[in-house]
Amino acid sequence: DVTGKLYFYVRMDHLVVTEEKDVPIDLTVHGKVIPAGTIHFEGISQPWYSDLSKVGWQDSKDPKVGHYYIALNRSGRSMEGVRVVDLMLSPGVTYRPESFRVYKGNWDFRDGDWILDNSVNITNQVTISHTGTGFEAQLPNLSPTEGILIFYTVDISYLPTSGERFVNQASLTTTNGISRTDESGYTFYRGGGVPDFKGKFPEKPMSPLQQTVFCQPPLYRENA
């Protein structure tokens, strides 16, 4: 027999669970349902009307890949001479220049998420200057009803450990007096566990939970 302990991370799907409540967690092992306690969902967050917002999350398949986006003008202001500077503050992390996408549209907060409606890909209209650990983007003027979303991918030069934090910093300046800085990122999480063999031990040494697959969605973290 094999017993042991395992741990994993979950993210609530707020399109399914839409209000504050306790949600039971059940594990099914060989058809047997094992209660694993409950988690408390605090409900859908309220919109944060910001000039600049930065979000990062880990790739759902490759632990050495991360993703970020920068959102501009959820505050609904006029912005002229828009300039964004982004710096990667964690060592061993570099940008993928070919991954950059810039979209322009109209922000709307629906069902707990900011949605860029009527979005148009304007990547080819934007001047982006890259370095290994940073970039600068010159962006078009924005009316109070317009917003911009910048998306990009980063590569990590080593295998992260669970709980490791990756941080970067984005700054927004405009020629009509707006200046904001947001430091954000994500924490890398990975499920795992340790088996406890009772009776006959396997003939070959096994790593913790060998051949066990943990599936988890990407975890989104926003420092607002």
C-alpha cells in the first residue's frame, strides 16, 4: 500500500462561483470520494480604476515561462505623449521580443474582470525598444474612453522553486502630467507530495510521487 501527503493550489472560477461562500473540496481516488476540507471564496472583487496596472502569471505548462500584461487608462483620463518603461527586477529573467502585442480599445469591468472591448492590434504602430531586462514603448494618445493593453512573455533561465517570487516594475509618463509606477509580478506555485510505502518497497528508488501528474490552471496575481 502507498499512503502519503500531497499539496496543491487552486484558483476559484468566479464565472461559476459568483458570490461569497464556502466551497467544499473533494478528491476522487479510484472512484472513492475523499473530503479535503473547504475553501472560502470572498466573492468577486470590485473594479480598481487605475492609470496603470501590471499583472503577471506563470505558464500553465512550462515552469520556465511567465506572462505579463500592462493595462493603461482604466481610470478614463485623457493621455498625451504616452510612454511606458518596464524593468525586470528578478535576475535570470529575460523578455521574448517577438511575444509583444499591443491592443487598443475600450475598457469595461464585467463579471469580476476588466475586458478590453473593440480591441485592435496596434503592435505595428508602436515603437518598442528592448534591452535584455527592460523595454520602453512610445504609445498613441488616449481619449477618456480609450485604453491600451500590452502583453508579453518572459523566459526564466532556471527551474523555479515553489513559492519563488518574480517581480518587475512598470512606469507610465505622459506629456500632460500623468506619472505612475506599479511594481508587480507573480509567485510560482507547484503541487507535490511525499509517498509513504507500507509493506514491500519498490525495487528501484522513486522520486516523490513519481509518475503523478498535478494539473493546475494559471494563477493570476494583480498588485493594485
